[in-house]
Amino acid sequence: MAFNLRNLSFSRQILPVIAIVALLLAAIFIVSGLPDRTLSEPERDPPRAPEELADAPRVAGSGVVEPSSELIQIGSALSGLITGLYVQPGDRVTQGQLLFTVDDRAARAGLREAEAAIGEARAAIAEAQTARSTALRQLDLYRGVDDPAAVSRSEVIRAEGEASAAGERLSLARARLEAAQARAASARTEIGRLSIRAPIAGEILAVNIRKGEYVSTMGGGGSQPFIEMGQTQPLFVRIDIDEEQAARLKLGAPATVSPRGASDRQVQARFVRAEPLVVPKRSLTNSAAERVDVRVLQVLYALPDANSEEERLFRVGQQVDAYIPAVKAR
Amino acid sequence: MIWIAIRMLTGDAQKFYGLVFGIAFSTLLITQQLTIFVNLIERGASGVYNVSSADVWVMDPVSRTTDVAYAMPSTALDKVRGVPGVEWAVPHLRAQASVRTKDGDLEGVAVIGVDDATLIGLPKAMVEGSPDVLSQPDSVIIDDVGTTRMFPDQSPIGERLELNDQRAVVRGIADAIPSFTSTVVLYTKYSRALNFVPGTRNRLSFVLVGAEDPAQAKALSERIERETGLKAQTRDEFARDGVQFIIENTGIPLNFGITVALGFIVGVAIVGLTFSLFIRDNIKQFGALKAIGVTNRKIRRMVIAQAGLVGITGYGLGVLGTIAFIWSFSANPTFKGFYIPWQIPLISLAAVALILALTGWLALRNVLKTEPAAVFR
């Protein structure tokens, strides 16, 4: 049956061809239109359990980096204006190093007053001593006279009285000196208390005061601590472990810790201690009013020291994810 | 011989087109309705499919779907991380919130909080912007269907919203399959989502888990359930849960079932009537063929060829109609992500074959009984 254009029939030839083309089109459309539901690898690395714990029993926890001394919030014993600020964040300080001074003019004035009083008291002592020696010599003179008629009885009594009064004046002057010295010492103490010094060696982490500001013993504005410092060599991490998991925890084993956002850089942290007190979970949710019903065991681990500032991976207050080996479930 | 059958079939154009139309129409009805049905109920699983990297979803034992979820305490994340076989686990928050737009309108939105560090939980693709915009303060990413609802005829980039007294700035558009209710979806970081959603005691809706061996996801989900007491579903299971929830809670399956049945009945009625009429009209011809010695077997083959031509033509046109329908509506946000599952054309092909077999068999009975003498009647 040769192909003949005149014999070409719409219903017999063209329509079935259209139908078959349509079916092919449909197959292409359907195959290309199928939704992409394949699983994909996450683009950024999420925290993963370390190799050696991948198939072993383990406990995971999240925590916060803190100084090994814990965070020290430096306060001031006395209130007043800040006249000198000698540290800035990041400084390393030694124990007893001056951090800031509070206005000490009043205390210094008190000290000068006390010193003047000391001088005055010393002068009074000298004067009293002279008076006493004069009176004693007078008395000796009277007592040395053998002839009773030569000196009247009343003269002798007066001389005796003068001698003892001069002695009393001397002890009074000595007492004044002591009082003035005590006042000077207390003024010096006051001046010492107006210079705030580092309680331990460590790193200054935050300075929330500036020269000229008023610090009150009731705490700073917005109850911010004046200066926050702590020993950052080494750093500790405080890992929260759900109380239900706490029993499985292998205490003493090192933890694998990674900071948030750099989960590929895991470090081994040495076990320090588990806090004896199980506390309500302070959720790191940034929410102001945190209501809790989960309690957590807090375990401290020491982070290895960073070799240089560039390699510094952990900073105080940073959130971390940790994996800790667990004891085998019975 | 087959050619004669085809000529016989197309000789009466009216009947032929009637047959083709009948098949095409029922194919269209069955395929198109089944497609819309499957796509609609799969909207229940869109929340699961939009997250492309999680093998297992962990949730509170009472949670049912991505939208019907009860929050867990935040330590659930660490519990899941402690299960061997879990390669990674990240928090995932899903909650409803009300948003105030610049005009002061109130709009219900779904807030999805994805892991801060890895952004796991975002849809795979973006229409505009990159996922990194979430690192800017107060930013959210809106889904593309939400854009058409909340910001018709304008770009949402840079728009400010008010969520739970907090400022939110739209900085990106995600390419996501909308949910069943087409709620506007705002993606943001987990920590920020906590501020956007009014505070309840527990916030963590889901923990998304990556399995060390994705092929063993089922076993892993069982282990997570055993060790943590939480409910763990693999991705496919959880998607099925979402679909199941819609089937149980809406009248959709019944509605669409009725339409599909109607398509089948219409097909049987039109094709059956026309085909048997056609056979009856041509009974003389068949008689003549028998008279010149054509066997019943040959005649059977002829009828099969006729049915096959009608079937292929009608079915092809019907499927073409469905594709044209889906294609022409693909730009409509309501139909976003609609696709034709490959099983559905096969189902309608089976239905067409069934219709033709049924009517052909009924018609053939008369032909086979025909005496060659019928040609003289």
C-alpha cells in the first residue's frame, strides 16, 4: 500500500499520529515535572558526633564558655566619681593591679586633717612634757627645803597639784596623738578602698564604666557590673546535661566540643568537675522570662589553650555543642 | 484485514469521533481529577518535603503533622544528639503567629525557625536573595506563594512587618511548595523565631536528624524512639502522616472519588453505547466477511484493532488535555508545584482498557453469533 497524499485521511492517519505525539509529549512532561524530593546534604556543616563516638553510647549537651575562675564582676566598696580608669577590655592584669580609682579628694582632705592633728598632738605632748618637768623641778625644790618655815604648806600642795596636772596633760596629749594617728590610718584605708584593684590575675572581659561616671555601691546603671574579668587561661565550658541523661554520663572522660557555627573545628576538652547541684535549665533562648521545668547537671570541662590570638576559637560567653562518652546502657 | 477494520471504523466519522471523544473525555476526567486530588492531599506533606536534608523528624509523642505539633523542652535536642547513629540533629520551630503589615492589616502566618548556624530547614531553592540574608538583623524569608497573598503586585524585599511587637524585615523569597491552607510562611533563625512567636513554656517543635546511614533511617527512628521516649518518623513516614491527616479531616477523598467514578461511568456509557451501536450497524459487513470465510478469531482481532485505535487516539488526546490544563495553570500560585504522578496516566490507561474491553466484549458477542446469512437480511 503505497503512500498517497490523496489517501491521507484525517481520522485514520493524522489523528492517531497526533495522539501518539501527544503521548510522547505527556511522557516527557510527566517525567520532567516530577518533583525533586531527593535528600540533599546540608550546605553548612551541622555539629556531628566525633568519629570515635559515632557508634558508641554518647551524651550530647550544649553549654557556654566561661573563665576558669568563673566570671568576676568587679564592684566598688565606696561610691563616687571615677577619676581614673587604667584597663581596657582584653588587657591581662596581675593580682592587685589598679583597675580604676574613685574620687578620693574627701578622703585625702580627711587624711591631711588627721596629719595636722598629729602635728598638733605632738606639739601638745612637747608642751606638756616641758610643763611637767618644770612642775617636777619646782616640787623637788620645795621638797628639798628642810626648814618648814621657809615654805608654806599651801605652796607645797600647789606645786604637787601642778606636777600631777602636768602629767595628766601629757597623757591627754599622747591620747590625742593616738586618736589623730588612728584617724590618719582610717583616712589612708579609705583612700586605699577608693582604688579598685584586680582580685586575681586574669583578663579584663568587659568595662562598663568610663571616667567621670558615678559609681554607686548599689551597682551600676541597669545593674551592669562595672568591670568583668576572669582567668581565661584556661577557659572552661559549662555543659548542661539533661537530668534524664545524667546517669549515663561517663564522668571524667574528655568531651568533644565545637563552637556554634564552626562545628567542623572540634577540640578535646579535659574533665574538671561536675557541679554538685543540679539546677533548673537556663535556656539559651534569649527570652526574657524563661520558665523551666527541666533540670540539668552542669559539668565543667577545660578547653585547650589557643596558640595564638588568630587561632582563638572560643570566647567567653560563646555557646558550644559538646559530645561526651556515655557508659554502656545496662 | 486489519486495515478493513480500521476503514470500517472510520467510515462513519460521527460514530468514530463520538468514540474518540468518549474515551478522551473520560481519560481527561480521570487523569485530571486524580492529579488534582493527589496534589491537593500531598499539600499536607509539603512541610516535610520542603526540608530537603532531614532523614528523620523527631517530635513530641502527641504531634501528628508539621502543623499539628506539640513543643518539647529544649533539652530534647541534646537527647537526640546522644543517640548513636544520629549524625547531626538541629532544632526546628514551627508556630503560628499574627503579623501586622505596613497597612495595619492582620495576617496569620506560619513562622519557621531554622537552625541558627547551619540554616537546615530552609527550602532547597530561593526565588530571590540567598539564605545568608538571615544573618542580618531581624530578617525573615517569605515563601513565594505567601508573597502573592501578602504583597500582591509588589516586591516584598525590604518590607517591614510587625511580629509579636518585634520588627521583621523581608529580605528573601524562598521557592517552596505551599501548605494545604496556603498560609504565608516566614522563615527565620531559630533564636529569632523565639522572639517572633509569643512565649510558651516549651518552644522546640521538631528536631531534624541526619542519619549516618540514610538507608537505615527507619531503624534509626526506632532507636531514637526507644532511647528518648520521643516520637521519631522518617521523612516518608512523616509525609504520609501529613497526607493521612488531610484524608481523615477533609471531604476531599470523597469528592474526588465521586468525580473519578463519574468519569469512568461517562466513559463506559458513551463508549459502550457508541461502540455497540457501531458494531450493530456493521453487523452486515461482519456477516459478509464471515460469508467469505473469515474466522471468528480474525473478527475478534479486527474488533481489538478497532478498539485499540479508538483507545490510543482517545487516550492520547485525553492526556494531552490534562497536560494542557496543568501547564496552563502552572503559573497560578494555587497550583504551584502541581505535577502529574506517573502512576496516574497508567491508572487512566487501565481504566480506558477496561472500558474498551467491557464494551468490546459486549459488542463482540453479537458479531460472533452472527450467521453469514445476515448479509442478506
